[in-house]
Amino acid sequence: MNRFGKHLPFAMACIIPAMIIPLIVLIKPGPLSWIPWMVLFLCKNAMFTSFGIAPMAMLADTVDYDLLKTGVNRAGQYSSFTTMLQAMNIGIGNGIGFLILDIFEYDATITQHSASSVFGLQMAICWVPGLLFLFAGIIIWFFPLNEHRQIIIKKRIERRAMQKVAGLATPG
């Protein structure tokens, strides 16, 4: 992220898994199918390393922008809202996945599955998550608070703080 900024690594952390996840459908069942599954799983999850850093750094940029526009530091509210959204994402995502499996009558207790239930499984673990990751990556790619804008925002916040200290701050 020091080299490419926040947006590119985070967007690629979504776009690359979006391309890797559908490859799961190419894995043929069998005793050694766990090997290609594990390779794809490791490649996909290697991309998720930036998920622990980039979103919070981009959230800090958003907090700075809000501070510049409103004069109020609402970092706590933004952080709480983000945490709530993450929890909702997990719950809703799991619910949708199980709903898809139910619609396609997938039964994990049987060993022979219909083409319809296999397709439902593919939808739940490949196609829907892949499309959502791709969509998220595109949104992140075009996130407007880039490094150049963030430098401007920080300078304006610092200038406002210095004016306030000097008693020169103007309301609004």
C-alpha cells in the first residue's frame, strides 16, 4: 500500500478473488480434489491480507473528509457503523447462501446430487460471491478520496486548526 496507495491493493483484493472463485467449478470430484481446492483457496485468501488494513485506512480518509466538511470528528460513529455493516454482511451473506442452497434443494447429507443442487452449490459458493467481489472491487477502484485529495484535505484541516488556535477561525 505504500507503493500503490490504498485503492489499488484493496480493489485488486476483491477483483482477483472474483476471478479465482469461479475456477472452483472446474474441480472434478474425487479423492485428490482437495489439492486444487486448497491451491485456489490459498490464492484467494492471500488476496485478503489487505482487508485488514486498507478499509480502515480508507475509513480514516472518509472521517477526515467529514471533519473538513462539518467540523465535527465522528470517527467513533463511522467506526461503529462500519463494524455493524460487517456483522450484517456476514449474517445476510450466510442467509442468502443457505437460501440459495434451499431453493436448489441441496442436501449435504447425501452423496449423489442432482444437477440442480450442484448448480445451487456453485451459485452459493462461486457465482454470487464472485460477482459481489467484482462489484465491490469496481466500487473501491473508483473511490474518490485518493492520495492527492487526502493531502489537500489534511492541509485544509491543519490550516483550520491553526486558524482556530490563532483565533482567526470563521464559523461554517
